[in-house]
Amino acid sequence: MKRILILLTTLLIAFSMIGCKNRNNFKPITDEEAQEKLNNLKDYGVDLYQKVDYLPLLTSTIFSEQQSSYSRNGNNVDGFGMPGNISGEVSENNYVRPLLELNQPGVIYRMWFTNWSSMPRLRIYIDDEETPTYNITLTQMASGEVEPFVKPLVYNQQEASGGFVSIVPIVFKKSIKIIGTGDFYFNINYQKYPHGTILETDDVSQIELVKKIFDEAGNDPKIYQNDKTLMSAINLENNSSVTIYETNEKQTITNLSLKFDEFVTRTFDRTLIEDKGINIGRNTTVKFKLKVNNSNDNILRFKGVLLENNQEATVKIDDIQVSKIEFRARRINGFEWMDSNYYEDVDIVIPKNLLVGKKEVTITLQTTSDLTLYRAWMLFNNKEEDQVMFGDGKDKEKHNYQENKTSAPVVSTYEYDPNTRIDDLTWQDIYKDEDIINQVWIKITYKDQTGEAVYAPVSSFFGFGAYGMFETLGLMVGLKADGTMYCYYPMPFESGIKIELINLSNVDLNQVKVTVGYENNLFEKGTYGYFKTNYISHINKTATSLIHNEPITFLKIEGSGKVVGITHSASGSYFGLHSRFYLEGDEQIYIDGSMSHSFHGTGTEDFYNGGWYFRAGVKTTPTFGQSNHNYRDNRDRTVMIRTLITDPIVFRSEIDFKMEHGGWNERIDVDIHAVVYYYHSQSVLQRTDQINFNDDDSLTNHQYEMDSKSNFVATNTRYYEGYYHNKLTPYKKMSEITEFSQFSVDILAA
């Protein structure tokens, strides 16, 4: 498909402020200069990070696929080396594992791994090389020290919250083969090109330019920014709508942002804190004094750490037992908010009647298990009256510290669950804002298209999700710390657009700041797709509740186009040990009517490049991550993002994008709010001919030939994998090709 740009030199006179959204000291350039710069970039590989302006352009010659370690026998054991994974993707020694082998041009855009034992190793052979082009462990790949696997396009398990990730494009001109050694989960995403396509290897130095773009996430990543800007402040009354932009001209919307003065953007505190404490043995008595305020109840707060076992002690105030402190045992890895130790505070109410006439009290702890403590505070009206630091000998002496058995000193560097660093009153404000903003929707319609192209809550559309307004600095959508919601996906159109905000809440929203950037549409009609979204919402115990044994449909549509991003909010009932099992679901993506999936992943968090239910907690990069994890009404809630600007999922006639819920589509308790961002054209790939290898007449009519060593053999493997695993195919034989086969097909004349 040709990509021809029309050069428009006519200057449009805007009815608004003409401006430039400069990225730092970015200097505006003309249409001609922008076009020249963009055309000098390749249509594949690392250059695509700089070529976001051309994201709407469509092609029919790229084939998007994935290989992974998903279990081919239909169970949920998706890791190579795990008992029950009978994928067959193993060598005779059951340890060296072929992961991918292609014999045509293409580009790998994503490699994701996680492991549970010894460190796996990769051997990557490019273009028929006899020795590996790269022979590296996953640690080396993610370190950033081995070219071309350099920062910021590689991430270790801490940075990606559970996965070893490379989004370094690997270009191969003729072939590629990847062998893995060890036990691991893996996903490899790539795009294939037709034989004869000429691809050039990337220049690693270009990654420095990508680093600049990533470092400035939250700003527009596009090259051409000499657009016109309409800025306004609107009053959005309850249960009403307002048009924020409308035109009948051919244009491109380049950026869209909103800011509501009523709402506050929050950030999670992920500060690592070094502290000194003591480990108190079982059956130990500890005493110390703390000052109190005797005018009302006080709060006695202990700082401890969650460990493998419960930690308990009874608490006495001046020899009167009032309560006990308990630090629960950590849940097994994967089911906490992170998979390493973290601090926790435990509060005890000291009633006023025990404090009458007193300025200080003696606190006695009687341990019934080992107990690690760092500090204790006495609080009145949330203000500190006194504090003892158990790791500081002088401070303990100051507070008359005594113990009948010697405790052991400890020095730790941990963090708190960031949700606990937000107080209860603030959480109530967060929930209040959440309930309102989730009822503010954005609607976009194109004048030459039927129906809404975009109709979704602004929370999901702008990429921060349905579970509170937390800062999310995605490359294309996000929420800044100052409250600005932004979308930088280019939206070209031929005959006009209308953008509306709809307030379905009962609250008036005043002086909403709106910015709409627009420019000339430089694309030739028919070469690009219209920007659209598909919003889905499934709420437990309602008419939209998920269905047992049926996966979630993220997007099912006819036409041609490409998926370029997802914002995915999911919550599940809190099941204690298995609170996050709702993240077990695999993606399955069926392209162009095929009942064989082009993508089949290994878990929901794996799709967003995490692992073990995001084992390092909330982590967001410009193109993927878990941006939010919190709790409400006894539900565990997660927001995930993924941007596919280099590796969009391309389709030519239709796409069916599914995601499982739980390991076997059994988690019907799960709530889902998701937006899929995609470019779409009504045009479809036409079938001009078809050859049926099970029909002798069809073979004859298509002049089918094969070498003498090849043959047709009967097959009993007549079922599909994945969603269509119960569907029987009509095929009873297949060809086993040793050297070659050839046949003719009809095509449309040029």
C-alpha cells in the first residue's frame, strides 16, 4: 500500500491562540521540515519511537505475532519447566528450549521473561549465523550494559515489577532463531515482513534519542508540534454535555488535555527507609516508658515488619493488660502487594480511664513469638506525644527500656505498602473524586463516520484508570501530578470532528480547563486509519457480569487497522492467600478471521510486562506497567497500561482480542473497565483465491507440486488451540514438505 503525503502549505487562521507545545527548548518547524525529518526515519525498528506522527498510517504487509510458553494442553501451567506444561517446546535434554525460529525478514519488538530458579540464558542467532549473535543471561540482557540491550529499553525484575523486559527492536533480514536455557515463562512479540523485503539493522546510537523522549514522558513525543491550540475553560453542569471542539475541515487533532480544579492527583510514596530495631525472642518481657496526654484516649503505635510467621505480644499499660499487637504472616509470594519484606504499623487504643492524672505510663510487652520492632509512638489527636527508637541505645535508656532476655539488633531498609502511607480521610477524598470522575465521559465523533469513535469515561480514556486519580506518566496518555489529563495519539480525519464532554454525575464541575491542539492533516485519504477506542465495563452481580467459561472481549471489529494501546482496570474479591488470582488470565488474539490465535500469552500481568502479580509493586514506565494497586470495599484493585507504538497489533480484515479472567475464565467476581486504543479503516483485505490441500480438484486447479521426498499424510490433529479448542477442523491430511512445494493462485491486477 502506498503511503503518499499531500503537502499542504496553506496556513489556517485559527480562531484561537496559536502556540507551540514546546518539549523543553523544542524549536517549532514547518510542515515541510517535519515531513522531511519524518520521511528520513525508517518505518520499522527503533526509529518508530520518534515517528509517532505517522502512527495512523496503515499497512497490509506486516503480520503481528507472538510466541510464548503457554501450556498447549489447556491447563494454566504456562512456564517451561513446570510440571504439567507439556508444550513440547523442549529439546531432547528437556532443558535447552527453542523459543522462536523464522526464515523471513522481520523485527522482534518485545521479549519478556520471568523465572523461578537458576538464571536462564538466551542464544539469539540472526540471519543464518552459525554462532549466536547474542549469548546472554536475562540478568545481562536487563542490565543495560550489553549493546543493543541498553537503557531505557530494557528493564530488570525490580524496574518492571516482576519481568525481565527488552523492548529493543531486533531487526533480522533473513532469519532469526532464539534458544533458551533454563526454566522460565516467556513472551516474544514480533512482526513479519514478506520475503524480499529489505530491512536495515538499527543504529544503537538512536536509542539515546529514545531516552530523551522517555525522560520527558508526559510531554508530547511527536516531532511536528507547530500546531494551533484552542484553550478554554468550561462549566460542565451535572447531567449535561458540552462540545469542547468542532470543525468541518480536514485536520489532525494532535493533543487533547483536561484539568479539573475540583480533583487532586495523588502519588504513591515508594520511599525506601533505613531503620534500626531489635528482634525480641519468644517469651520475652520488655518494658519502657512513654509520655501521654491524659485528656482523652491515646493511640500506641508500633512499627514492625511483615515476615514469614505471625508475630505477637500482649500489651500492658501500668500492669493492666489492654490488648495485644499482632503482625500477620506474609502471604506467599505473588499475593502481597510486593514480594519482599515491608514495614507495617499496628495501632492500639489506650483508653482515657487508664491515663487519668498521668503524664507517662509504663508499657510492658510479653512476646508469644519472635517479634521485630523498630519504634513505638504515643499519639494524641494524630500528634506525637513521645517516641522510643528500639535500635538506639541512648533513646532506650532515656525511656527506661528493660528486657529479661537479650534482644538482637537489626538494621533494615524497607518501604511501607504505599496505600498505608495515605490516611483514612485522604482515602475518602480519593474515593469521592473517583466516583465523580468515573462519571465524566468523553465522546468523539467524525463527521464522515457513523457512531461514536470514542465513548468512554475520561479516567480510562486518559490512561489512569477507574480506581482513583494517581499520577500516570504514559507516553501517549496519562495524568500529570498537577492534575492535567493528556492524550497525544494523533487523530487525523477528512471531513470534520466533534469532541464532547458528558457529565453523568450529580456534581457541577466548574472552570474545567480544556486544551485541543490541531494541525493540517498531511495524510492522503485512504492511507490512514481513524483513531478510535473500545470501552468495556463488566460489573459483578449486574447484567454486565463476566460469564463463566467465557473470556473477556476487549475488541472485536471488522475492517483494517491496528491496536496501539490498552488501559486496563481490574478488581477482584479479596480471597486472602489468592487475592490477585484474577490476574491469571491470558490474552488470546485472533486476526483476519483465523481460528488459530496469533497471540496467546501467559498471564494478565505478563501482558503488561510485570510478573508474579507485579512482585515489586506499582511500577510504571512510559510504555507499560502497573500504575495503581489499591483496595476498596474488600476488593483488590489494579490498573495496568501498555502502549504499542512500535509493535501495534495489525489486522487487515478483522480482529478478535480476548483476555481470560482467572486461570480458566472462572473469576466472574471480577470487575473490568478497559479501553483499547486503535486505528481503523472500513476497508478490508479481499480474498482473491483459495487452495484446499484436502481437495484433489483444488490441488489440480492450482497446479500444486512438491518434491519427490515430500508427501501427504493423514492427520488426527484436527482441533484448534485456545478459545476454539473444541472446534473440529474439516482437514484430514496435511503435507510434509522436505524440500519444496509450489502452486499458483489468482490475484487482483495492479
